[in-house]
Amino acid sequence: MLLTGLPATAGPVTAARQLSDVIPAPAEVKANPKADFRLTPFTQIRTQPHSKDATRIGHYLARTLRPATGYPLPVVPARRQHLPGISLLLGKAAPRTGTEGYQLDVARSGVTIRANTPAGLFAGVQTLRQLLPADIEADRVQRRAWTVPGGRIVDYPRFGYRGAMLDLARHFHTPDEIKAYVDELAQYKINHLHLHLSDDQGWRIQIDSWPRLAPEGGGPGTGVDGEGGGYLTKADYTDLVRYAAERYITVVPEIDMPGHTNAAQSVYAELNCDGVAVPPRTDIEVGYSSLCIDSEITYTFVEDVIRELAAMTPGPYLHIGGDEAHATTDEDYATFMNRVLPLVYKYGKRPFGWNEVAKVDPPASTVPQYWGTTTQNADVAEAAARGSKILMSPANKAYLDMKYDANTPLGLQWAGFIEVRDAYEWDPGNHLDGVGEESVLGVEAPLWSETLRTLDDIEFMAFPRLPALAELGWSPRATHDWGSFSQRLAEQGPRWQLREVNFYRSPQIAWPG
Ligand code: TNX
């Protein structure tokens, strides 16, 4: 296509953006083709006066836009009289934008993002970023026009919880790798990062009252095939929590129990019923380990871990796992959970558990996370009927560690192959019998690490499926449309390339170029 008024040296011209070309799809879009805005070397970023949050978000936006534009984009307090620019304002947003939404107005004279909260402002900034041409993601100056399509977006999420999970236990992923993932999550309006911090193959978080847990249970040689050693110190964890919070992402820590506990039981003999430490394991079998249900030291251990984890976690949730406890009898499982759930409340947190936790009739504020592959689960339906909110992660739709197809080099396939379209074509509010829209807390995309080593591996499994799940969590049901989604997704490809994010070139998507 021909763009007039461009310098002859303009870089590659990609198709003009439409106001609706955003993932996740915005709730309300009203395009006005006569109102396009163009960034110039004189554009200012103007933020809500006296708001530290707005200023920080302004600098985040400036840092995002400077490398490719080469423009200075100063961040200044918004005043009455001003030149064209991008304004980030708190307050006076449409009430339906709630606590995470925003309203974005694009006119020739400027872009204005209004939100009732900093989280909403940040979400609006992610939308603005996607509305600019893909070249905006380049790390060097691109000589071209930087046009934002005109009109108005009013946007807000369908579900309050939109999550991604990383398994640090099977292979440890470093804080820098986790941060790189967080940066990507933020762009798709994911607002929770669930960290699976312990499992049979590794213990990945420092616990002071059990000082050998992490250095030994997470030391060199731990992890699948002995290749995933490492753990987070408390300082690492606290820094990660802060980094995520600056991107409006809440960390949800998980200690998996009473099964998936071989690593802890290999370090501390007293956690075993016979008082003998089990050997460390580096294979990928599941369901063989169990804490000793009848021993008091088990509950001392669990309380110490929960207390320390709660103290370093500002977010409201703490995940206690509870899946695949095949080496624990049903009776013991109930005994264990009925002692441990109150401990989570005691330290001020709301428990999450994999859906097996629903078997013990937990309090309604406990959140079962559904990971089954069918559309029926009586225990979860009963929990919903008692008032529980359910987190939806059906393994045959939402598991990012499932292979795309038979040729995918990484991943597992026990829940089937999951191509992009499979990840997209389901309705979280109408997936499980007896669990309707109002019983759904949100959607989470778990990524288990049995086969993953590097950040490249993580990215290859997450992209392009993660944006599909992000859209199911954020966008209104009425926007759901594979044709539209697959086109919008195609346009993310060049952005990932420019950001050096690895992704699977799904044959279902017409990637440009
Ligand atoms: C099942 S999902 C598990 C994990 C594995 C995963 C691999 C769940 C709650 N438990 O222990 O890592 O499958 O896909």
C-alpha cells in the first residue's frame, strides 16, 4: 500500500493498523478514520500530576517507544495548555472500565488514556503499543510514520484473574528468564503469575526455618535428568514480586503437597514416615510421593513453609497444590487438607488448590483450579454450587506444555495435541458442567517444565497459544471469533521477531512475510 508524506528512506511498510487490531480484543471499539494520530519528534508523554504511578507508567511507555522512533518523548506532568501528545490520566474514566479497564481516545490532537486505577492505565498503554506499527518493537531507529488509528476504545476484562504458571521445579528458570516472561505476559493483560516452586524433582524457594531445603533440594543435579538445578533466594523472590507488581502482575506461589514432595523428603528424613530420607528423583513419574500424614512434624514443616511464604508474598493467594496425591489415601488426603487449609487462612492468604482439593469440601473462598480434560467434574461442580470460584486450566486446552502436533520437539502429550485454534476455541464460562460464568474466577495457562530448559523453550511453547488464553480471560464472549483472532495473531509474529521472542510458526496462522 502507498503511504503519502513519507520520507523516501522510510522502512518496510506494513499494513495500516485498525483500532481493533489488539490482543486481547477490546470490549468496545469505535473507529474514526479521520482522527489518526501521528507520533512526532515533538510528542510529549503527559501524566497525571502528583501521581507516582502515572509517572512510572509514563516512563515505561517512553522506554518502550524510544528505541524504534528515536524520539525523545519527554515525560512531563499534564497541564491545561499543551501541545499534541500522549496523556495518561487517572480518574474520570467510564465507570464500566472498573479497576482494570481504561478508555483510550485517539484524535489528531493527541492520544488520551484515562483509567480509574494505575492498573487500568497500564493496560491502556499495552493497547496503545499494539496499535502502533509492528516496527515499534525494533531496538534501532526505524525511519517511518508512527500512526495510531483514530477513534475510541472502552475496555475492561471479562474475568478478574488471568494467569500464567511457570514450573520452576522440574527445571529451574532464572529470575532474568522469569522477568522476560513477565514482560511478555504484561502485553497481553495477564495479571497473575503462578510459580510452581516445589515438586518431586526440586525445591526452588529459600525457607529459613528449614535451611537445607533449597540449597540441597534445589541444588546442582536436581531437576529432570539432573539438569535443572537452582532456586530463588528470598531476595530473588521479593525482587520478582516487585518486578511483576510494576507490571500489574500478582505472584501466586505454590508449594505442592501432600504429594509431589520427593525433593523435600529427600533432604529431611523426618518428613518420611519411616524416618529415612528418600533418594532424590530426576525422572518424570508422578503420584508416588506423600508427606507423612500422621506425623506432627509434617504440620510443623508445612506451617513454617506457609508462614514464610505468606510473609514474602503481598498478593492475596497461596497455592497448596494437592494434585495427583496417588500415594495418599482419600482419608489421609482429607485429614491433611483439613489441617493445612486453615493454616493458609491463619497467615492471611486465600488458598488455591488443584481441583482435587474440591473433594474435601473446602471453604467457599478456597479456589479449585480445574486441570481435567473432560467437561464434567462433580466435586468442582459442587464446590461451585457452594459458592466457590473456579480457576479454569483444562489441560487439553490451556496447558502450554502439550505439544502442538506430533512433530513438536518439546512438550508432553498426555492431554492431547493443542494447536492454536484448540487453545482458543473453548468458553471458560461454559466449559465445565455446573460451572457457569459467575462461578469462574478466570483462566490460567500452566507451563510445566519437564521438557523445557531455556527461555527459548518456554517461549516456543507459550507463543502463540498464550495470547489465545489471554483473550479468553479478558475479552467479552461476544468478541470471540477465530477469523478475527487469527488475523490479529498473525500480526504479533513480526513483533516477536523484533523482540527476539521465540515462537511456533503454526500452520494455522497466515504469518506475514
Ligand atoms: C500433570 S497438572 C501434573 C504435573 C505435570 C503435568 C504435565 C497437574 C496438577 N499435575 O505434575 O507436570 O501433568 O503436563
